[in-house]
Amino acid sequence: MAGSQTHGRMHPLSRGSRTGSEAPRAYRYQGAPQPDPAAARAREVLALLAQQRKLIALRASRIRDLANELHERVAQAVCDGLKVGAVATASGMPAATVRAAAVAREELYPSGQGRAEQLRRIAEVAADLAAAADARSALEQKRTEVLAMARKSRLLDDYQLAGASGLKSDEIRKMTRGVGLRVA
């Protein structure tokens, strides 16, 4: 150990070890790294788009269910002898669509429900369908605004936006063209 000690002192690199065989320790910063605000914003946009994608899918499923229920009720009402014009008025559908819905479901039997009750239920389902369609279009408009903001700020490229939103990159370019621009 003659080489590791100089005048009764330990060598400065081997100070932490008694044998001097360990490698010297380098300085390591113990603080937390500062998060990149652009990366955090990009993650936030991706999460928002994923959430909106799910909500739009749920709204679309609800619209399909309500449309099927409305068509079944319309067909049942026509089968029960209600006039096509009255059913069209209650449902908000054209008379030709009412006739097509009735013809498509020929296997129906008379239900025995009252005319006023059937018209009321048809109107309720039509109102629910309109509300669900409005909610879906509002979500789609919000998604378009988020996509336009993300494209304008260049947080994400079109392909990342397409993956998060479930749309094609060409559709995103077309949808966001002119959205978010200020008009004087």
C-alpha cells in the first residue's frame, strides 16, 4: 500500500474506499428535471383527442340505437293503422321514409296501443334522436377546433393527430382548413 498513501494521507480519488479499488464517483444532479411544456401540451392534446374519439363513438352508437327504435315505432304505428302523414309529423321524417320503414318491417302485428300514445312515444324518440345528433355534432366541432389548434401550433404532426383522433390525415387537413382564423 505504499503507492496509495502519500505522507499519511489517502489518495483523493480513493477517499470513499479503504482499498482504493472502487471507481471514483462522479457528481450526479439530484433534482427533478424540468418538464418540457410543449411535450406536456402535446400529451394533453392527445389525451383530449382520445377522449373525444370515445365520446363520439358512444354518441354514434346511441344515435344508431335511437334511429332503430324510431323506425320500429314508426313501422308499428303504420301497421296499427295510423296515417302516414300523422306519423311523419310526429317523427319529423318525410312521408316516403315512413312508408319505407313500414314496408321494411312487414312481420309486425297490431300492438293494441292507442294512437295518441304511439304518436307521443314517436315524438319522444325523435326528440331524443335530435338531441343525441346535436351532442355528437357539438363534439365533432370541438374536435375540429382542437385539431386546428394543434396543427396551427405545430404541437403534433398530421399523422399523430390522425392516430389520436381516428381520422385520416387528409381528412384532418380538409377539416381544419380555415378553422381558427381570425376574421376582421
